[in-house]
Amino acid sequence: MREPEWLAKAEEVARCFRATTKNQRSARHSVYIVLLHDPAKAGRWGLYVGQTSRDPDWRFDQHKTGYKASGAVKRFGVRLLPRLVDHLNPMMQWESLEIEAALANALHDGGVAWVEGGH
């Protein structure tokens, strides 16, 4: 399974973001991005942007098992893309919510046609 060509551009977009509360003493939230793939729709690829107070790997596993899951991640989630967001985490909750939404919008504006989450 080959990853989409636009993934390098998505990484470039994500790397433009900065978290002002990164590593502060009570910073316990993370933004995460999941690569989505729908083979039934001509190899459609996309991204899901989420935020959590848990470890992103653990949260991804929750999505895949259906617990408080995004339908898109449960059905089409391939894997986490930590290289897009590791430079941001951890941060304060208020900032994770702001960055989650702004990052989803920026990825869509940057050419990713299918973006889920970010709310």
C-alpha cells in the first residue's frame, strides 16, 4: 500500500504549527493525526485530526475497537502519523483544542481533500 503523494505537503503544513504551552508543568494533552485509507473508493486517502489527554497510541487503539470512536478512524484508520505532531506535544488542553481545529483546517486548505476531526 503506497502512501499518498500529498503526505509530504501535509507534514510541511503541520510543522508550521507551534504550541506555546509545550512541556509546561501541567501540559497533559496531545494532538494526533491518523492516516485514513478507503480502498473501496479508488484508493481514497485522508487524515483524521484529534486531541486527547491520553497517550495517542492508546487513543488510536480505542478508536479501532469502537470506544468513543470516530467512525472514520474505526473503519479507515491505518496508523498514527506522529512525525506530523510530535513537535507540539504535550500541551495544555485549551491549546490542544485550538490547534486541533486550526490544523484540520490548514491541512484541508493545504490540499488534503479528505480531513476528518478537528472539532
